[in-house]
Amino acid sequence: MDNDENNHDDNEDARSHLEDDAVRVGDLIGGIRDEILAAGASGDGSSSGREEPQEESGSALFEREKELSILESLEQELAEIQASIERIENGTYGTGERTGSPFDSAH
């Protein structure tokens, strides 16, 4: 098998893993969005729909901020995964974005 065939097989393996990761991250994003929407629909930041004492509303705010932070991180991760898939499609996967030089396969 020559080098081009190896690269093609490696890229197809990478694409498969990236697509699986994209589905996994997309599912996580959907779950967090659902939690945020459910908390917002209850009106008090919790998903229970009951009024909470003032000291607990700070906890609900903290949880919401934490969920938003996780959501932002996951959305960034998904964007990076999608960019990698695009590089496979463009034939530039496995090369430096700035230099265009191929990565050392030992890494």
C-alpha cells in the first residue's frame, strides 16, 4: 500500500471518529439546552417549578451559569470538530494550518 492510500485510510478513520464525536457533542449540547429551557420555563431557575427561598435562588443562578459555560465549551468543541471534517474534505487534514506542512505521523 502506498503513502497516498495510507493517508486516505487514515483520513477516513479520522472522519469516522470525528463524525461520532460530533454526534456525541451534539447530543450533549441538546441535553444542556433542554435543561436550560426547562429551568427557564419553571420561572425560578429550577426544573421543579416550585418557588425556592432567596438563598437557593443564588444556587440556581450558579447552576445556570455553569450550564451556560459548559454549553459554550461544547459548542466550541463542535465547531472544532466540524472544522476538522472540513479539512478532511479539502485535503488539508493532517497539515499545519499556518505552514501547510504535514504533521509527523509519529505524533
